[in-house]
Amino acid sequence: MKTNAKVVLITGGSSGIGKSIAAYLSKNGYVVYGTSRNPEKYASITDFKLLQLDVGDKATIKSAVDQIVAQEGRLDVLINNAGAGITGPIEEIPEEEIQRNFVTNYFGPINVIKNVLPVMRMQQSGLIINITSIAGYMGLPYRGIYSASKAALEITTEAWRMELKSFNIEMTNVAPGDFATNIAAGRYHAPVIEGSPYEQPYGKTLQLMDAHVDDGSDPLQMAKAIQSIIIKQKPKVHYKVGAFMQKFSVVLKRLLPDKTYEKLLMNHYKL
């Protein structure tokens, strides 16, 4: 059934930030399609549709986009939310885990965008919101691969949005801080290896990171921020959403000498 309501695709809509955004937009009159690698596990989700999509599988991306366009006749907003955490000393993280993280956090979102662009270009309108992370603005100890994958998406967005201007398609980044979600349970943790030179500092940092997520903000804050961006005519290049000090840390990085900022981070992580 085709309506005048904006049609929204949200990758990773079965839990955490994605689920909060999907439920909030659905309640506010948008036609929302969330995605999951295994939607059959989430029969309890009834306030929006959940399609099968794995950002690492191009065939599932195409199938999901085709289903939405066949059903609705258009696709107005893509929210690239699916992502994965990864922690560990860079020296000890297996190369295949690094590659897997970049598939989920970087190459996957790019492939989803490539599938929606022909639809948006035909409509001569569209909005793409890439959910990155405040961690993408700085190299964080024992989160270096995660920081790098999110930073790559931030920078790619800066370039890509300029390439899309002539098609009346907008693209923006939204970088959240820590939110109370289940990301810690789903992230890849390199094991704390007994006798490793990183055993003590990595073990302590891991406990600290999990505590930050547990004490994080309500994901509803992200949902409201996303809706406010959707209704803007000309979204900014970057948005940051989260606790004041997390957002302010990005400002401090710009203002402080590199070594001073590095010392602040090391003090924060008790290294």
C-alpha cells in the first residue's frame, strides 16, 4: 500500500539504537523497515516491518531494497545503523576479525548505499544517515580497529555527499557516544591472554569500556535526534549525540596539542 508517509530503511533494526529509532519513527507516522540477519528470531517486534538483510551479503541487500520499492514504490531515507564492536590489543587481534569488522562497519554500509542510490536518483530526492561513533574521531586504546572503521565511514561520507549534491540526495553522519544497549555483548573481544604483555592494561580497559556502555544514555535520545535530522531541508555534515563530555572530547581534540590529548585519554583509561 503506497502512502505519502516517508519510507525509511534502517539496517540493524532488531535491537539497541536501531530498534529504538525504528519504533520511534514508526510511532511518528513513518513507514519503517528494519533489518536483521535473522528476523525470524524477533517475532515480538510488531510496530515496524523487519526484513532479512546481512550487510556482508550483497544478495540480501539487493533483495531487501527490491522488496521495499516493490511494496512502497519509493525509498526516502536510509539509516545505516548496523555495526559491530571490536576490542583488543591491535597486535593480538586476528587479521580475519579485523577484516570482518570492516565488512560490517564500512564495506557493508557502502554496499547498502550503492543499492539505494539508483532509487533515490530516480526520485530526485533522498536522505542517507550513516551512524558512526564519537570513537571514530580519535584513536582509542584497545578500540583502535573500531575507531578506524567508524572514522573511515565518517571521511567517506564527507566526500560522497559532495558527489550526490547534483542529484538532490543528502548524506550525513551521526556519531553517538555510549548508549545503554547490548553492543558490549555482541562485540568481538580479543581474549585477555595470560602472560601477554597486554594482560593487565587490556583487562582493566575492557572492564571500563563495558561499564561505560552500561551507564550509557537512553537510546530514545538518538531516535529523537534522527527524526530532527530527517525533517531538516539541508542536514549538516556531522552530528554528535550523547553525553556532554563525550561530545566535548571531540572539541578538545581539535584544541589541545596531540600529546596533551593523548595524556588525557591515557588517564581516562587508567593506562
